[in-house]
Amino acid sequence: MLSVIDPYILLGIGVVLIAFEAIITSFILIWFGIGFVLTAFISYLYPFEDGIWQLAIASFISILLLVLLRKRTFKKFLSSNEKITDNFLNEKGIGQIKNEKVFYKGTYWEIDGQVDESIFNEGEKVVVIKTFKNFATIEKK
């Protein structure tokens, strides 16, 4: 049989597991840490005769909390209410013709095939209406 584990040792194990959870963020260790902390509190109030019972209670509490609360915790802390669909490249702006391409927001874009490229001169500033894949739709400024 396993000798009785001191409540302060159980508390220490629980605190260490919770601290590791802050580093790992898996939302698993925190439940085992809470289980050990609660078992330490129970062990402080109720004297156990065997350490196996302490570990069994810690495991039971931990698994129960894990099953009941892990998904809710994920939803609470790791999800966002607002959907961000910001595409800063697909905004109107001013570009420049360089090497028969459009230089816009630090990237060279092919000129859209629907636009006549011959009306643009090298170094000319143009209005970029939209970008899609590797192409930019442009018009004269």
C-alpha cells in the first residue's frame, strides 16, 4: 500500500500542474491541477488511511472536470465573436507602372488582361481598383 501523501505535497503538485498549463495551454493539465488542489483540501479536512485513495480521488475529480468543462473553456477563451475578413491587398489605392507591371503595396502585380496595357507609360501613377490572385485591375489616375 502507498503511504498517506501530505496535503501540502498534493497542493504543490496541483500548483505545479496549473503553472505548466499556463505554459502549454492545452486545457488538460489545469483540470488535474485543480483535482490535486481539491484533494489536498479534502486531505487536510479528512485524514485518509491510504495514499491510493488520495490519488484515486484526485484522478476522479480531474477526469470529471476535464469531461465536463474542457469544451466550454475552449469556447470561452479561444473563440472570437467577430469574424475578421480583412484583406488589405484588396483595397483601392495608388500604384505605379514599373517593368510593365503594377507596383502596389510592395508587390509587383500583373496587369489584368481586360485592360489595354499600351495606354500606360513607365513610371505612371495608376489607380488600383482591385487585386485578385496575381493580377491587378487598374485605371488611369
